[in-house]
Amino acid sequence: MDLLSLTKLSEITRDSVREALVSHGSGLKLLLASDRPRDMHLINQIANYETLVKRLAGLARFVVLDLGLGIQPFAEKILPLCDELLIILEGVPNTIIHTKALIDDIAELGIPKKIIKVVLNNRVRSDTQLPSSQVQARIGA
């Protein structure tokens, strides 16, 4: 069942969300995004996203949401439901600039900066990546 395309929010029940979860061998349960490019219009189903996140929160102690790049249309409703926000970045100058702007934009939505945590991912060894101390200084953390 495609939960984001439902027209009645009452159809997004705890049971329908549970049925949509996919079990992973590690024991995690995942709610996978659509792999169809034509489903991009679902990004505007803001009420469905909000209801879905609330149902997920009732099913697990911890819910991790990957909200993708930037601030999507549903973020204003979803972000206030989060206890903690993790922003993962690489230590390259353009990503640092983008991350600083993203933190400011999230704060403008009324989200307290104290719940935003920045995680530096050094996945590729490169001379273009900055050390964590320089990344912290540029972000202002």
C-alpha cells in the first residue's frame, strides 16, 4: 500500500504502516521510499507525511528519518516532531557552506539549534577535505 498516495488520512493506521515495513536481516524495519520517478509529486502530500511519522513513532522506540537533501515541502510539519536532528556532511568547503545555511533555515522554522547535531563523514580520503577542527570553526559549532 502506498501510504503517501492515500486520500483519507484515516487510512494511514498503525496497522497499515506496520504492514508497509520491510524487515532487514539486521532486525531493523524499514519503510522504503518509492523507486518510481513519477512518484515525485507525493512530496507535496504534507498531511500524509505528518500522519505517517506520528504512526511510526507509535511503533518503535527510535525512528530514523532520512529527509534527503535540503528542506522538502513536508519538513515544516515533520521537523518539529523530531527530538534530535542529525545533519551529515563531508568536510569540503561547498558542503560546509550548504550545511551552515541549512542549519539557519531549519532554525528559521522554529526548531531549536540545540537539537541539531552535525556529523562529519570522512568517507573518502582526500586532500580537499578539511579536518574536523576547521569544519567546526566554519560552521560555528
